[in-house]
Amino acid sequence: MARILSIDYGLKRCGIATTDPLQLIVTGLTTVETSNLFSFLENYFKDENVEKMVVGLPVHKDGNFTYLKHNIDIFTTLFSKKWPSVIIDYADEQFSSQHAKQIIKDGGAKKKTRQDKSLVDKISAVIILQRYLKHI
């Protein structure tokens, strides 16, 4: 089997998480600057077999997409042109950042660690992928 990758897409940074090859365990991989996302993915795909990418969709409480949806659409269009064999799927990312912050706080992290936005993005990607795996 191959890995499933998830991305918590942002204008500045993207949190990335992945499964193990058996798709049983989700691990936070890293956070990368959005401008370096394609470069990171290209290097990652050289070493790892990825069959699917799950992108978090930002949704308002009323069910409408946030302003980021347009940027995500551009990203996924370019991604599918570059890696047509990788399936793209989407998952609701509503409240994933708040949930990530609470997980970090509950883990006993110090205030400085809790304020690390890149850590929050990475944990958010983990949450998105965990939610997704429970639905497939």
C-alpha cells in the first residue's frame, strides 16, 4: 500500500501529515512555507509512495467556504497536472486549528510552544487526516 498525505493549506504555511504505508497510523510530518510547497512535495514523492492527498477545506459555521477555497482550487489544479496519479480528496477542516491548540495545551506545552503557529498547522493536518480516515 501507499501513504495518504494531508495538507492544512494556508496562505503563509501548510501543515503536512501522513500515514504509514499500511494507512493505520497518522503522523505530523512538517510545516512548510506555501511558496515552497511544490518543491517539498517533489522531494517527498521521490522517496515515498503516495496514493492520495487529502486537503482540508475551510468552511464557515454557515457551511460556506472561506476565502481560502479559491487558493486551494488553484493549488489542487496545479497539483493534479504535475502528479495525475495521486488521488485528491477533501475533508472538512472546520475547527481543526482550535482543536490542535487544545491538544497542544492539554499536552502540557509551555506558552511559547503553544504559540508556535507552525506546530498548530502540523497538528491540524494530523486532525484532518484522522477525521478523513474515519470516513473512508
